[in-house]
Amino acid sequence: MAYGQILEGHALQAIATFERFLGDLPEDVLPLPPELTPPLDPFPETGLAILGSTYGQVGQYGPALDLLHRLRAAGARTSRPELVALAETFLSGLHSGRREPGPAGEYGQSAFEFWSRHGGGPYFLWHASMALAWARMTAGCLEEARQVLEVGQKARVASGLLYFGGSAVFEVLDRLDAEGLPPPAGLDTETEIERLLAWPDGYMRAVAHRFRARRLARAAGEAPDAAVLARVESHLKEALSILRTSRAAALELSRTLEQAAQWAASRNRMEEAARLESEARRIRATVDHVTGPGHGMDLATALLDLGRLASNSDSDGGSWGEIAARLCAALGTERCALIEDTGDGPRAVATRGGGQAWVAAVEAMLREGHPAAPLGLTPSPLDDGHGTTPSGQLLIVPFASSRMGLGGWAVLENRYSLALVSPSDRRVLDVLGVQLGVLSENLAIWRELTAARQRLEHENRYYRQDSPAPSSGGRIVGGSPALQRTLDLVARVAPTTTTVLIEGETGVGKELIAHEIHRLSPRARGPFIAVHIASFAPGLVASSLFGHERGAFTGAVEQTRGRFELADGGTLFLDEVGELTLEDQVKLLRVLQEGTFERVGGTRPLKSDFRLVAATNRDLAAAVRQGAFREDLFFRLSAFPIGVPPLRERREEIPTLALYFMEAANRKLARSFEGISEADMDRLRAYRWPGNVRELEHVVERAAILSEPPRLRIAPLQDAFEPDVATVPPSFRGTLEDAQREYFRHLIQRTRGRVAGQGGAAEIAGLKPSTLNWHVERLGLRADLQRARLDRGGLSDG
């Protein structure tokens, strides 16, 4: 993301992304892990080098120099010359951008020679050649500059990366053109300008506009015509607009202002020229870290924004890290360590710049009690342990919270550049100390609230586990021996890959058991995909499981992934597997045996790694004997059967479940029931519960709607499968099955064949539509259902 932001010209956003993602990496993590490696780059540390270069582009030269020198020192310490050359490549570009020919030429020459000898980095050779050629040009060696750029251009073509940053190349090309010398082979000034004018990077577009204006003005001579004048003005105006808006290339803005001032002076617009020159001086002073009148108040205003950071991070460490980064940018410091006084000694909570050895030395120095005076300027405690970087001076700013008794220090250091603050800037440093004290207090309160929340969560979990209604997964309620035996089997089989068949009556909670198997398995982080076979028309089961290609059948307007694919890496739960047709059983068996499948209408074999859990309320062994279910599929599915006991076999759980559902109804319906009377509880315990736990849940919810708090009152219970006076004549003398048939026939007539939905037969009976359909088939009432639907106009409720 950060590389894309750089190419689009969003340097400040790129720095924020780099810092958020990379943080401040200590030297001992080098080389970086592969996931931090830039695309198409042979050296993983390039990300850090690019971050240093981007610091330089936006004018943060202190952090840029510190980071690149740390990278160079790490390469020397670990005997990696390519890492030294990488750092020197970007250091040369940084110094050429600051118009410092000495270090630009020194680092550029070293990097240019390394990449020329060893190869492996053609783009880095091109990058080093730009700075070295600029240094040669400033020394008056134009032919050497041209030859260096010619070598670099060949490397650039070989790398395939045509992008470059900064204006050094244009400075050299423009000077060669002004002196009447030929450009390096393959490098044409106008071609490069045209390329960059179409580039998304606003910074380099502004550079191109500036040099187009310069070349137009030089070509026009002393008396340019009106058209040329307009074009020069347009290019300068566009360059200034881009740079002022982005605020991410201060030096380039100052150079463009200087060129615009010279142009205005040449047109005798002296007042405009003076204004532009003044703005250029002001910007250059800021970049070069030269303090001036009023600058302290600008910094104080920037520091006040620190107060917002504590609420913009999801951790106190993340907030401190943002604060350290903001301090480096606002104060022009290369290194910053925020040290907390923990009572047991100083402890760094965040750093930017430096390294582990530097931070440890700062902590040791503060532990020994130095410095004694606040706002002290003291020599740096060490040279980073390897003697390759100069030592600087530390500015130590104490902070404290009067209410919380907290305190600490902000330790700032510059080694390569001047900071924007010194001990004489008392007002700015006072603001900084107060602000950091407030932030430390806010973050301490945040930590306390987080700890309290975690403590309450642990206590809540403990009380749930210690209550008479234990929940193994947060949803399975009950603690009877019968249910515990089932959960013991779940715990044993969950860590394996064995296929599980969950058997039990309708409403006992087979899907909850499947969820529990998934939760306790190694696939818990993967998807849990549930498929309710009875909810699909027979012809649509294959499309649901396997998916389909576009145009596979009427209405298949796009490719659709099936449940097999969606369950990859997780668990696939097939509920009511006994409802599969024999044709679909064959297809499922093939998937289980071969591990491959094709989408409906497709020919490409697909694979999916899922764990299969099936469930049924039917006697599959009996279905096998009757020829309604394949024997080979039955044995595949029933590798580890788990039976879920019906509610009537664990009546001791009924009070616990009833109270659990009462609380759920309170939340769902915004009621405030406090309990259930003993008489109503006895009635619940005595009922047969043919619909099991699901029926109990519906009974309690229905009672919550009809009752008034604080006591939940249970209406008299009527078994849906037993005859009542409303549906069976008093003289009825048939069997239980006959009574059920009579009841369902009456229900079908009463609802005019509507099974699902509000007021449907399933809702009245307290059953799932699929279960009611099963009873219709079992009792031979399909013809009655069709007649009832025809009586209401042939409508179907699906």
C-alpha cells in the first residue's frame, strides 16, 4: 500500500502507512521477514531505505539520515556489503536532494562502484548514478556526469522500472543542454518531461512542469512572444499549485518559488518576485531546521494535536508509537524515546529512531538519575555500540500527571541535523511536557478500563461455568448425565477428522452439537457451513452442494460456488441427511470417496478440504433395510455416531432451560420476567415434549408474549400429536397414528394447504416446515395437501 501511495504522490500518507506497518524495527530483526519484502525487490530492507528517502522528500531529514545510517551500520555489523550499498544509494539521493555535493558524491561513488561490480540491483545502480552525476556536474565535470548517467540509463532499462524521484537528473540534462553537449544515450529531456507530466505522482509532475517552464523560457530568449509567456506562466503556476496542495516536497517547492521569483523579476514584476522569494526563504528555513521568531508557537499548535492520538488507537502501545512519530516530525528530531517511570525503574513504551542498544543505554542513564535538572541537554550515552555513527546530545523533557501519580520522560536526540527546539524554547517544551502528562493519564485510565473489562469477562465466564446451567460452548445449556455423555463424545471426536453422524429427534439441538464439534476442532477458525437438506426442492440439492456454472440451467445467470467449496478449511454440516434422494446420495458418496467434484454444468474437477458432520431424525439403518438409503453411504456417514437424548429423558434440565429461554425472551421482547411459578414448572416437567427443546423454547416465548411481568405464566399444554376435542370426534376409537392423521388432515384444511409462514400449519403445530412435510408423507396426506392448495387457487407456499 505504501509503495502505491508513493507512486501516486501521497508521500505523507505513505510515511504513515510505513510507520504503522513497520513500526521502528530494531537492528536485530535484519534481514526483514519475507512478508515485509517490497514486490519485485531482491533485498527485503529496501522498505526501510524507501521510508528514509520518503522522509527526506517531505523535509524530515533528521529521521531520514538516522534511519539510513542505522541501515548502513547494520550492514557493516552483519558483514552484508549489499546492505551498506543499499543505504549509501539512498543517502546519495538524500544529499543530492539537499544540494550537498560532497556527501552525495562520496556515497554515490561508493554505491555506483558496488552495483557496477556485483550486479543484482540494476535499479539501484540507476539510482546511485543520478546522485553521482549531479555531484560530478556541480564539480564542473560535465563529461564524467554524462558518462555516469549513460551507465545508469542502461541499468534503468535493464531493471524495467522507469520511475525516478527528485530533480537531479533534470538538473544534469538541463546543464548539458545549456552547454550544448549531447545527452547520455537513451536519455532525452523532453521525452522524460512528457513521461512525468502524465505520471500519477504529483511531486514528479511538479518537477516536470518546473523544467518545462525553464526550457521554454531559455529557448524563447530575451523577447518571448505572448504564447510562450503564457505557457511558462502556466507551467510554473501548475507546479506551485501541486506542491502547495500536497505539502509533501518542501525543498522542491522552495526551488519552484525561487524560479518563479526569477521569472517575475525578469518581467519587471518586482513586488511579486519579492513575495515569492520571501516564501521560498521561509520554507527553506523550516526544512533546514533553522528556528525563527514565532516558530515556537507553530510547534506548540502542532503539539496540541497530540491529544487526539490517544483515542485513535486500539492499544496504549499503538498510541505511544504514534506520539513518538509525531514528535519526530513536529520537532525535527531524529530519535525519540518515550520513557515511563514505572516505579521499578524507567521503561521505554515507544521509540522512533535509535535501536535497542540506544534505548537500553537511555534507560540505564535515567535509572542512575541523570540529568538532575529538567529540560536538560546532556551528551548521548553511547555510540550505538559499534562506533559507526557520531554521538549527539539528548534533550530530555520530563512529564507527569498530578492526579494519577504517573510520570516519565521524552528523550530526543539529533546526530546529523539541527533540531527545531532547544532548552531555550521553554514555552514549547512546557506545552510538550503538559500534553504528554495529560496523555499518560488518559492512557493509564484506558489501561485500567481495559483491565476491568477483561476481569469482568473472566468473572462472568466463571459464574456461567459454576452455575447449575453449565454451557460447554456458550449455547448448549444443561448438565444432565444423559447430555454430559453426549458432550463427552463430542470432546473426544472433535480434535479428529472423523466423519460424525448426529442422531436425534426433531428439536433436540443437533445443529448445536455440530457447532460444538466445529468449535472444539482444529478447524475452529475456518467456516461452519450448514445445509438443511429438507429446505431444498429435490432438484436443487446438487446445485446447492456442488455450485453451478453460468448457464447450467434456466436462471443460472452467474457462476455460484456450492457449499462444498464454501466449507473449504472448515466444517460442512448436512442436516436431515436422510432426506437425500438416491441420486443425490450417489453424488455425495462420490465426493466422500474421491475428494473431488464438479459444479453443475462444469467439467473442471474441484477439491475442497472440509470435515463432514451429518445429522438425521430418521432411523437410517431401517431406511437402508427398506432400500431408501444407500448402505455404503450409511457406513461412510456413521463412522462415529452421536445420539442426542430427547428432552423427556433429561427432565431435570427443563427448569434450567425454561429460565434460560425466559431470559432470552426478556432480551428479545424487552420484557422483565423474574421467574416461573412452581406449579407451572411442575407442568413443564410433566409434559411429554414431542418437539423437544425447540418446542420448550416456543412455549416459553409464547408465554412471554401473553403474560405480564414479573411472573411468567405457562398456559395448559396440549400435545400436538394427541387428539383433542376440536379435531377428533368424541366417538373416535382409532390408533394413535389414526389420530395423528386426523389432526394433520384437519390442520391442512384449516390452513388451506399453507405449510410455512405466519399462520401456516407448521407454526400452529410448533414444528419445522420440513418436519411437518415429513409427517404429511408418512401419514399419506399428500393428496389432501394438494386439494387444499387447489381450493385456494393453486398457490404454493414453498
